[in-house]
Amino acid sequence: MNFLNLIRYKNLLMLALMQLVFRYGFLKLQKTDLALAHWQYALLVLSTVLIAGAGYVINDIFDQETDLENKPNKVIVGKSISETTAYNIYAFLNVTGVVIGFYLANVIMRPNFAAIFVFIAATLYIYASSLKQMLLIGNIVVALLLASSVVIIGIFDIFPATDYSNQKAMGSLFSILLDYAIFAFMINLIREIVKDLEDFEGDYKQGMQTLAVVLGVQKTTKFLFVLNFAPIIALLFYANNYLIPNHLVVAAIYSLLFVLGPLIYFSIKIWSSTSKSDFTLLSTILKWILFFGILSILIISLNIQYNAS
């Protein structure tokens, strides 16, 4: 159980589910040929999960002192699992994930694409060791890495199967993936800043330059209030320009209830939040917003099929 908590197995399960939903709840329903076989796509998901898990491990290794202050009851490295063992787990997860990535890059006959896995693994290490302490840089990097787990589906499953005859259709599918990647980036960027508010005391004592430490809790909450308008406006734009004109009523109602509603609640709540428990709740809400937002791609696909039947 300590190992599972170390690699944040719940987050990894959500990441895997997200990638499975995009393929089997969206791409496969479009009745178009994709580059990877089912088991090869499973390897892509596994590689992503392993590298992400390694990122969580190295983050805990570097954050031992801060975590003792912020969440003493949840510290694993140095208590339940030794630092040496944690480094061995980190190396195993990373190497395995990158090796699978090399294999997949050769499967699609794009060996240079293996560099993507190496880059992500290296970025997660640099984030944990230094970028995390830089104002907003660390937050942006983590949000971009989550977005990349959506984009990588297009890179390995859509792009290699694209030719002159299906270029327009495949480009449209890739474009939709990019839309969701941008949404994932926005929600996760907000969540990372909320987590910094949650860890304010420990980060302040460790001299970390997070937005919460530099601006203070009150100004940071007001900044998040404004920043949260970005996904709200994007969602309203998407519903008004795509869902409603295409008569995707079910998808529109779903998005309003399960994504827009919680986003508005977040805006109301963040304005007056001050305590660690407030920020813990808001972080959880954002995680559910991301989950329901990703799941909307399945709702949209089913709504399109229902309209066509």
C-alpha cells in the first residue's frame, strides 16, 4: 500500500482511464483506421503511467522536508520506504516507461519520437529538483505535461495513420484532441496553484518561491478567481459554437451540469477561501472537473451517434 501511495495510484488510474476514454470513447467510434493495435495502445498507456509514476516518486524524494511540514501523516519516503529504495523504484519505472516508448516509436516507424518519452521523464526530474521552486514555472510545466498525455495519443495513434486520402478527417480528430489538451492544461494549472496554497506554510518555511508565497494567500485566491474565467469562457464558446449548432443537446446539458457548474462553484468558493481545508476541497473539485471534462468526449460521441440513428 505504501508503494501504491508513493506512485499516487489513484492519479495514475485516472490518467490511464483518460487515455482509454479518448481512444475507445472517441477515436474508435469514428470508424477510422488508427496506427496502434489494441495491445500496442495498452503499452502506450502503460508507458505514460510508468513515467508519471516515476515523476511522483522523484517529487517525493526531493520534497521530504517540505512534506514533513505540509502533510506529516502522508510522508512515505524516509519513513515507510527508504530513500535508496525510492530511487530504485524511480529508476525502474522510468527506464521501463522509456524502453516501451522506444519500442512504440519503432512500431510506427518514427524512431525519433522516442525522444518524447525521454524529454518527459527528464522534465519531471528537473521539475522536482529545481523548477518547482520557481514562480509559476513549475505550475506551468506540470500542467503542460498533463496536456502532453492527451497530445501523445494523436502523435502515436493518429499521425502515423494519416495519408493524403484521410488527411482532413485525421486533422479534425487531432484538433479535437488539442482542444481537450488545452482544457486539461487550464484546469491543471489552476489546480497546481491551489495545491501551492494548500502547502503554503511548508513552502514558506522552506523558502520556495511559489505564487502563494510571493503574493500571499489573499492575492493568490483573487488571481485564481480571475484565471478561472479562462476555462469558463472556453467552455461557453465551445458549447455555443459546436455543441448547440450541431444539436448535441445531451452533451451541452452534461457540460453545463458537470463541468460549467463546478467551475462556477469553484469561482464562488475560491474568493473567500483562506484555510488549508478549503484549498484541499477545491483541489478535489478541480480533479473531478478534469475527470468529467475528459469524459465529455464520450458523451459527445454517443450524442452524435444517437442523432445519426
